[in-house]
Amino acid sequence: MTTPTDWVILLDVDNTLLDNDRVLDDLRRYLANTIGPASRDRYWAIFEALRDELGYADYLGALQRYRVGALTDPRVLEMSAYLIDYPFGERLYPHAIETIEHLRRFGPTVILSDGDVVFQPRKVQRSGLWSAVDGRVLIYIHKERMLVDMERRYPARHYVMVDDKLRILAAMKKILGDRLTTVFPRQGHYALDPGNLATYPPADVTIECIGDLRHFQLPELHAAARPAPAGD
């Protein structure tokens, strides 16, 4: 059995370390230029429907479904190459890698993300995040439901979770309580959505950008951990 460490730092990817909103904007522009606005909108409708069905973004799965209605269109193959070869390293937030280097002084850093089994790992690898955390990467369908597996793989007395979704942070806080310090970077459309801000309790620590974590030390993160809200 793995001996628990004192601390494990868990890091989300999309809109936490990597500006996924910009990735989506690039993809929308590419599709409009390659297959036209109408076909772009059809792909995006399929993408959103599949995300509602699966609970995570599946770009390649949406492309497979899009292809059913475009069997003779060779541009589908170009779309696949665009996604696979996208330069994700250019979309890391400023100081993302430096932040990981700072946090790893406190304990092992681990990518904890949702996503499919092909495209999401590719994104983590091509962005440089995989190597930045020395291959400690967990990708689930619903990560907040997989904390038992996460703890088995990376046991610790205390965890830090950095995520742009208050929903995820609240769900993990409910399970781990004051063994978890939740950190909320206000980046991306989920983090700035007034509905999300009103629906879920605040995180233990709120920062404006991921680079701000470079200025935090271990005692501050430890002291910030609060129990799960009463009634949860």
C-alpha cells in the first residue's frame, strides 16, 4: 500500500491551467472557414447534445456523429487533424507551468480532469502539462465521483483542489471536508457565470488567475481549509 504523503495538489486543466475558451474560439473560427457557418453550427449542436448526454466534452465523438451526415466530405479528415495537432501549449495561462513548479514544493502535483480517453490525454500531453506533473494524470468522466480511486492512487493527509468550477469544488468539499482546501481561479466562462456564483458556496481560496497561486505558501493553504457547509 502506498504510504500517504502530507499533501497532494490536484489541478484541473480546462480554464484552470489552460485557456479552453480560446481553444473553442479557435475551433469555431476554423470550422467556419473550413466547412462554412451552417456546417459549423451543425457540428456545435451535435457537440452540445453529446456533452449533455455524456457529462463531458467529446470533440472527436461529436466529429464522428457529424460525419454521419457528411460521408462524402473529405474536409472531415482535416477537422480531425486540426483537433489532434492543435498547439495546446500556446493556450496555457500565463505562469501555469511556474505555478505547478511552485506547488510541487508542497507535495506531488496531480492532474485531475474530466474528459474522453483520447482527446483529453492528447491535450494534456501536447500542452506540456503531462511532463510538468511527471505523468501523474487522472482523467475520469465525473472526477468528483471518483475520489475513492484518486485517494487510493495518491493517498494524503490533506489535499488542495484547484478548479474553475464551483460545482466540482463543492462536491469534493462535501466528501473530503476540511481535509481539502478548495481553490477557485476566476478564469473562463464557468467561473464568471453569475448563476454559478449564486448557486454554489464560495471556495476556501479565490484567486483572479492561476499565476496568483505562486504567491501562496503551505501554511496559508492549510489554514484556509474549512469544513463542508452545514446541512451538506
